Amino acid sequence: MSLKRIVQIIATIIQNSYIPALFSGGIYQGILKRYCTPILNCWGCPLAVTSCPMGALQHFIGLKLIPFYIAGFFGAIGIIIGRMSCGWLCPFGFLQDLLYKAKSVKMILPQWCSYIKYGVLIGVAGIIAYVTTEPWFCKLCPDGALIAGIPLVLADSSGDLKALIGWHFYMKIAILIVVLLLSLSIKRFFCRTFCPIGAIYSVFNNFSLLQMKIDKEKCIECESCQMVCPMHVPIWRSPKNIDCIRCLDCVKICPTKAINHGPR
């Protein structure tokens, strides 16, 4: 098992380690919920011990307040490692990595699809959240449906929550199903097309302290790095690509050891 896979497993467990929820079905609301995890992990998950930064961002936007804390949080992480947390710490990204390993027809996502996430960030998590004062990305988020919506409904012994189920819940489940099915055929489909957190971190890839580096003299342009990349990034010709999640799979696969990483 690779180091990245071990880190992904540990990160998933740590971020979702509220064991009492397995017996009570309740949501942890202790002091750790004041702090955000650096990636997508729904606040409403019974096992989650921290908050989702995208939910927190929309909360402040809905209140018409400048989200200094969240902006500083994203900025500090982005300036240091860019999108690396997406590649190593995100449970939903980890799930997509596993799904793509299943035998299925594989497809290549058109490059223009990678720009959709900026529309989601500005339009849904920004403008719509501001106008409606509701966190609409959270209301549609497939990760929220998987680790919060479904578990909470299944654990609802009183039936009170089940009685509230309506079109919105079923729409969220439908989005989840579509994302999971497409993730079988397309590498990290959600990360590349719809994740607003990835959109934020991608802005920092060009000038973060941690950078991917290509030795042009060693590179034979075999494209092995792009083929193994979970984001299908042509790292051999674009080491500062905004979609690179610094997973370092390309470093291992390069036959001439032309790819490396280190301080800018």
C-alpha cells in the first residue's frame, strides 16, 4: 500500500472519529466543531468532528459578513501546499480514487469541464448563498448526502426526520448517484468539475511554496505522468497546472525520474 493511500485512510478516520454517533445517531457538537477541516467533509456527518469550510464560508456570506477567518484559512493552506490537501486528505476524493479502480468503461473528461467548478463557487456558494441566505451548495453536495443525509435518515428511529423527506432530499440523492456512477469511468469526476474547495485551492497552485518541478533534459514526453494522474493533468508540460493535487503519483511513475517536487 502506498504512503498516499495510508495517509488518505488515516485522514478519513481522524476527520470522522466521533464513535458515540455509532450508538446514538447524534451529531457531534463539541469544541472541535468550531474549527474547519481543510477539505470537503460535511458538518452534518454523525461521525465528523470538525466543520466543512465550504459550509462555514456560505454561512458568513449569507449573513452578509466578510469571512476573514475562512479566507485566511484557505489562504494559509493554499499558499503553502496549493491543492495538495485534495490529493492526500479528502475522504470524498479518496472514495473517487477507489471507484475508478473498478472495472468499467473509462472516459476522458473534456478540458472545458474543469472550469465548471468556478461557476459553482461563484454562482452557487457565492451569489445564491448571498441572495437566499441559505448554503445552497451544502443542500446539493453529494458528499453531504453520502455521509450526512443518508446516515441521519437511517438512524432516525423516531421517524421525525423521515417525515420531513421531500423533493430536495431525493434530488440530493440523485446528484450523489450520478457523481458516483461517473466516478467509475472518469478520474475524480466531482473534484475536477464541481468542487468549490478545489476551485479555491487551484488559484494558489501557481505560486504556492510547494511546487512540482520538471527536468526538461530528462523528460522524454512519454505522457506516463498524465496517464497515471488522478486529475489527468499533463504535468510534463504544465507543472503548475491549476488542477494538480500534488498526489505525487507522477513522481513514482516517471521512467527517467524527470519529475520532482519541492520549495518554490
